[in-house]
Amino acid sequence: MVQQFSPFSKEELIPQEEKLEISKKKGELFIGIPKESSYQEKRVCLTPDAVNALTAQGHRVLIESQAGIDSNFSDKEYTDAGGEITHDTEKVYSCPIILKVEPPTASELTLIKSKTVLISALQIKTQSKKYFEILAQKKITALGFEFIKDADGNYPAVRSLSEIAGTASVLIAAELLTNANCGNGLMFGNVCGVPPVSVVVLGGGTVGEFAARSSLGLGASVKLFDNSITRLRNVQTNLGRPIYTSTIQPKNLLKALKRCDVVIGAVRGTNRSPILVTEDMVRQMKKGAVIIDVSIDMGGCIETSEVTNHDEPTFEKHGVIHYCVPNIPSRYSRTASISISNIVTPYLLEIGEHGGLENFLRFDKGLRNGLYFYHGILTNKSVGEWFDLSYRDINLLIF
């Protein structure tokens, strides 16, 4: 009898117990929150309540002194919540996780250590190629607020700040119409026997919807223009009442502009907002009417718009008051900070529960969508095409 040769021993041929993946141990995060240095940026990423929620789970939060002061959060509130306060900016930027509202400036990038996790807005249209080259050189892992998706496929950070901008645009217009601000002396409000203020809203997105909602809530007459019938229908459904809606036809738009008291521009474009209101149209508007161009951060949808700031927010052209501040949510810094904090905090807690960002990225597709740099490798297609940089699919890097 010929003995057959086997490459395996008898013990190796015996069935073994299946080995399952061991779940990652809960990790302790060390988060640094620097004071925002960008012009007129008053927001902060985490409120004291959020810091308390994180420190209660064993995480550390290091906050630069006065980081929350412009949002009316004192250093004492942060220390009472379990946070640590420091006056050393460099120490904050040496933390393994950096949390900011605005993307870091060139000087701030030099303070960030290699292999740090950066969580902030990206604001792709304000960046340069050099910014991404530094991130690659330092092997940074970076997440952009505006790219993060929730379970429904929406962008929670973008929507939340758009809600603020839409509501704020109406409140600002109400202020500018008063005599104290050299307006027409008109008041938003359904005063018996007095014709309501007429508002034209350009754009049926989130900003336009909340501008229309706030205007109606204050008793104004609203006309909404958008070239998407679906968006117009969705706004009416969300408002729960029929309002005047129209596609953007020059004849109808000009007729509405001549009679309105307030125009709110809330139209977005792929690269730049389209010009919907020409200078000649503005010239035919009422004297003392108000234009709030919310889309000014993408060039503006009104031809006469020019970028202004919170210190000098308005200018007059052809007798029409223009308000063209790009960063409207920063005007309501405390509300905006709470809104951002509500979005970021649950993600930070989940990252800690999963033992770190890398492990959590495997399970959360929405957060993975927010990743634009992974250990110095660009993973965002939009950034790669915009700046002519090579990029990789994140799904091929983490699985």
C-alpha cells in the first residue's frame, strides 16, 4: 500500500473554531479647539454642553482661551464642563484632532503636527493648491463639514447653516426697512388695513424656503422664483400653504421686482451663481427697497451686488439698499455655534465608541463622504478636478 503524502499535519486537518473579528476597544479622543482667526468669524465648533458630553465619556478637550467668547461662551463655562483652557496656540494645534469652523490659514497649517486629524469647513472656492500640498506633505487626515452626509443622504451642516441664513435674511431686511436705517419706514407684520410688505425670493432651496417661511410668519406677501418645478412644489408642500410661485421668466420677474419692497437672492450655481437680476432691473425697483444677496459668497445673483462685511454691511445703488455679507450665519454666532455643535458632537462620540476615526469610517458611509484627505492622500474627486490633483477612491484605501 502506497502512503499518500499530505502537505498538512493531522492536527492541521482537524476542524478549528471560527475566529470572529474582535470589536475595537473604546478610544479616548484628545481634541483641540483653537480660537478662530479668520476675518469676522465669531463661531466655535463645540459648546460647553458638548464639551461636557465628551469629557463625561473620558475624552479630553483642549480649548484656546477666548475661543468661544464671540459666541458668548466664557472660559469658565468650558472649564466647568470639563474642558481644559490654554493660552498657548501652538499647544492646541499639537492635539491629535483639530476642530475648527473655518479651514486653517497658511500660518496655522505650519503649527499642525504630522498625521493629525483635521475637522473643519473646506470652502473649496477660497483655497489654493498650496493648501492641499501641505496637507499631503504632513499626511493629514481631513474632513470637511460641507461634504458630510446623514442617513437620508442630506448634508446636515449645509442645511443647518442655510436655514439660519434664510431666516436671518428676513430679519435683516426688516431692520433695513425701518426709518432708523434710512429705509422706507415699512414694518413686516399683518397690520389690519395696511398692505403687507412684498417680498421676492429668488431660489427654492433651503435658504429660499426658510426666507419664504419667515416672511410669511411675519405677515408679508411672498413671491418665489425658481426654474425647478420640483423645488417650487417642495417649498409649497413644506410650507403647508399655497404661495405665488413662478419659473424665472424676465417679464414676470421684472413685474414682481417693480412692486416689491424686499428681494432675497438665494440662487446657487455649479461654479458661480447665475445673474438673475440685471442692473437695469434694479434701476426700476422702488426707491428705498432692500436687496439681501445671500448667494454673494458664490458671486451673487444680482448684477449690482458687491461684497460687504459685518462692520459696513450695506451700500446704496440706484436708490436701492444692498446687503451683501458672505458670512451671514456668523452674525448670529451663538445660534450658529450651537447648530454646528449639534452636528459634530454625535460624530465625535461615535468615533470614540468605535476606537478611533479610521475604524468608524468603515461603518459610516456619510462621514466617509466628508473625507477629502486620508493620511496625506487626496480622496475627493471635486477637489482633485478643481485643482488638477491626483486623487484616490477612499473605499479602496480603508477596506
